Amino acid sequence: MYSFPLTLITKLSYTDSMKWNPANIKDLRAGLKLSQAAFGELLGVTRNYIAYLERGERIPSKTLMLLLDCIEEKKRKGERKGHGKGGL
């Protein structure tokens, strides 16, 4: 049986889930210069689901929040290295 590292489990705390509100999701997508369809494809969801998230009609799952965290981190690392879209 696989055991998850404690850091991964604690990353999913309530305060972290508040980070991915509609404005932050839209800002991340806009910062990557992706359409809703392209962002949805990157995350493995539909364009409609991205629109729902950005309007606050849906709340991202914990798994989706982890993916958003990973994409945001990769984007930040890319910006520090001088790459436009963070290497995505």
C-alpha cells in the first residue's frame, strides 16, 4: 500500500483550498495566455468546467487544486528563468 508524504497531505488544508478562487484561477490561465479550452485540456477537464470555475459555479476538487499548484509553481520557475509561459 502506498503512503502519501505528510507534506502532500498537509498541502490540502482548508487555507490552501481558499487560494483557488475564481479570480485566481482566471489569473493563472490569463498569465499563461491560454484559452479556456486549452487550459481545460492541460488540466484534463472541459472548457465549460473552466468557465464554471472562473464564475464560481463550481469548486475545484483537491486533485485539481494540486494540479493548479503544480502549474503555478512551474510558471513561477519559468518566469524566474526568463521563459515566457513557464515552460508549459
